[in-house]
Amino acid sequence: MTTGKILAIESSCDETAAAVVTRDLRVLSSVVSSQIALHESFGGVVPEIAGRAHLEVMEPVVEAALVQAGASMTQPDIDAVAVTAGPGLIGSLLVGLSAAKALCLAWGVPLIAVNHMEGHLFAAQLENPNVAFPAVTLLVSGGHTEFIEVRGPGHYRLLGATIDDAAGEAYDKVARYVGLGYPGGPAIDRLAQGGNPKALKLPRAMMGDGLDVSFSGLKSAVIRAVDRDDQLELADIAASFQAAAVDVLVAKAMRAVDLVDAKTLVLGGGVAANSELRRRAQEACDEAGIACALPSLAMCTDNAAMIGAAGWHRLAENGPNDLKVGADPSWQLEMEVLT
Amino acid sequence: MNILAIETATSVAAIAISSDEGTEEVEASRDMHHVETLVPCIQDHLRQRSWTMRDLDLIVVDIGPGLFTGLRVGVSAARSFAAALDCAIVGVSSLEVLARQRRQDEDCWSVIDARRGEVFAQHFLGDQAVSDPLVLTPEALGQLAGDQTVLIGDGAQRYRDVFASMGLVVNEDVVTPSPACAIELIKARQLTTGQDLRSIVPMYLRDPDAVANFHVLDRFKS
Ligand SMILES: [Zn+2]
């Protein structure tokens, strides 16, 4: 089987997604239904609202992915179903996993349970098939800030991570505090374009040592500065916060690159869509003479194509899963830890 | 007509498979293991009959009210089956299925545990629902229910002492909705041609927590 196709399903947080991905990692379709509008007024993802929304759009999203790939629900023309089984919100994961199992039984194809994080690590592969290893992947989103050495598909080592807030979480909290709404990342990014990044004196935490990062102090410093001076320009707040966050992320990423002698720096996760982070990462990689893999915005945020890519790898490594497999909201991707 | 019924409204997951030869009901699991056990249970029992999913003509699914995570597992699977097989699907109410399971009581309240100190309940006289499905405390239900009625379901049993102290009778035989009864109900109501797939969603009766507790989010402000 050289031309196989996987239908992939993702529903771990607030995007309902399905995709069809070939064995040689061509994306035949990738459909994402975002719930951002549903959660906006609450300033963050509400698990019960997410679970309800996934259920209503799951089957239409799967159908759309099949149709875009030239197939249909009753003639799916696929060889397996890959689905995110964790980590994520349990009420959301269950919807995708239950749908995937039912489809596997109805179509008589195997099931592959995929770790959402591994999906993010494979996202770069879809657009940059020639990523040179070892690579360092900086995974940054509302739930994650991790520096991971990727020696090849399936071979990961955790080099560093946030010790408190995820980078995306800090963006959301700062945005909410200054009244920019949810999600905070795009709003801050846009405003920062016209602001002075040196307007506020903000800390760069833990710059001196190791590969771990901390964003809770930065967030608090911004809030204190805003409380002290209500004349501050929003654009200056955004630009100063963004400069501090990106300084830390890029400096640590390049330290990780040095440590493992990486040939490529890969960005992934929702915050990898941030224009300043992309610009500065590219700049730092050019200077260091290594490749910088910047996935398209659609590949940075949650999608099912990346789950399909990871699914092919899991199928080759471990074979299919039993239909009894459960969802694990805190499933840790198997990684060596830097000691 | 070959029918599969899916029941996940309580902590018990169960299925029933029915053909012209009769109906067989199987419990897949207790204690909220719906996502692990529901589809494998269906697989096993189709195999025993040497059937495939393609032999099914109708999917019946309990849409609640009941435990949200359980309902989502059942409804998500049922909708995917129906779409993949292009087969008819119909939703039934857990409270109506329970009411059908009583054997002789004319006047009854179906009562399902809604957790957090509340129950989902609905009043039936004979085959007729005479109230809307409600979510309320056992005490409030006790005041609503007349002393001629019988309370049935896992919610009735869980709050048996509350109801007993108010002079109400709890049926001890019927605990959770029976998928075999769900099939009977669908046949009796001649609903076997099915409904629009996308109209099949759980009956929640409760707003999501966050909508009710919007102010709680303020604590994330700093
Ligand atoms: Zn993600």
C-alpha cells in the first residue's frame, strides 16, 4: 500500500477539525471549524460549551473533509482513522474519539490514537518535508511553551518548558486585562505594530539560566504598570509586552539550538502565528546559519492534518489501536527529559 | 427490520440489537466507561450474529436528559454510524424510555440523577407525558409529585430517603433506561423511518456551567 489515505479527526480544545492525509504526507483536505466566537464573551475556552459545539459540527466537518478529498461518508476511500486521544479537554476529546471509533466500525478500518502534541511536532513536516534533523521545535500555544529536540519522527527530548503560564496564556491574560478581548494573541500582535517596545520596562525572567521559561512575572509586571499609569498607550503596552515575551522565547530557542547542535528551528502552536516571533526567529536562525521552519498560520493552530501525519507515523511504529482505547486528558507524549 | 439502540444517558452504557427474531440487550459497562466500551460492545455483538454494521436499518439513540459526557459519547457514535452507513437514526428521551419500563403504575415520574444535588424528571399518566422534562432538586420534585404517583429511575433510588420522608413510593426494579425498551417505544410510535441526522443532539436542560457562573472567570484577571 503506497497510496493509502488516513482520515484524521481533532477535537481536543476549541477547534473541530478533520483532514485526509496520504501516506506520503500530502494533505488532500483539511477542514477546521473554530469555536472562537462561542467562547469570546467568556474570555477563554469554556469546556462544556466546547463539548456541545464539537458534537454538533463533528459529523458535518468529517463529511466536508471527505468530500474535499473526492470521497464521501458512505464511500470514504480511506485506510484508517486517526484521532486525537489526548491531551485536551475530556468532554471535547470524547466527541472525536467516539465518532472515530464508530466510523472505524462502520467502514471496517483500523483506529489510530494520536497524541495532540505529537501532531504539533509533525505539523512542520507537512509543509517542510525536508526538515534537517536534529531540529529544535518551539511549541507555543495557550496550553504549551516547550522546547523539544526532535532527532527524527518519534524521537523527542524535552529540553525546557514554562514553569508557570504558557506564552499564549500570558497573551490572553494581558489582552483581557487591557480590554482587548479573546483570543489575545492576534489583538496584541496587531496593536504592537504601531507601539514603542521600549515604553514599559518589563522583566525578561530566567534569561540567565537553563532552558525553562516563566511568563507569570511578565504578565504581573504589565498589569502593575497599567495600574500605575492609566495614560499608557495600548499600542505601547502591547509592543512592550510582546518584545519581552519574544526576547525570552527566541533567546531560549537559540540556546536550545546551540545545546543540541540543531540544524533547524521549527515553530509550532498557535503563538507561532505571531508576526514578531516569526520575524525574530527567522533573524536569529539566519545569523546562526541554520534553517528556520515557519509553518503557515493554518498549520500553527490546531488542525487535523497534523494528526493525520502523526497518525501515519504511529501506525508504522505501533500498529493500530484497539477500539477499547480511552481518552486521556493529560496524556504525556513520551519524551526523554534533559538531565 | 434490524435496529441498534444505544444507551449512554446514565453511568451505565448499554446496547440492544433487534431483528425479526427478537431483541437482545447487553450492558457494555458501568461507572462511566462509555467511550471505552460502547463501540467494542457493538462490534462483539454484531460478530456473534455474523452481522456487519451494514445489516442495520435503524439506529436508536437515547438523547437524554442525563449525564452530559455519557450522552455525548452515545450521540457522537450514533450520528457517525448513521452518516457512514446512510442509515436512519432516531433520538428518544431517557425519561420516556424509563416511563415505558414501568409495568403497572399508571401515574409515574421518571427520575434520572443529574448530579450536583438535582434530578431530571418528567411526569407521565399512562403513555402520556403530562409535564415537560424538568431539572430540579429532589425536595422540589417531592413537593410537585402527588402521593398517588410512583418514582422510577436511578435518581429516584439515589434520593430514596428524601422521597420516603415525603411519603412517596419509589419503584425498586427499574434503575436505568433500557435500550430494548427504547426500540419498543420507537416501534409503538411508528418512528422507524428516522429523523434528520443533524437534529439529533442531547437534551441538556441545563446551561453550561460558565454561562451560569460567568463572574467566576474574573478570578483569572490577574
Ligand atoms: Zn494544540
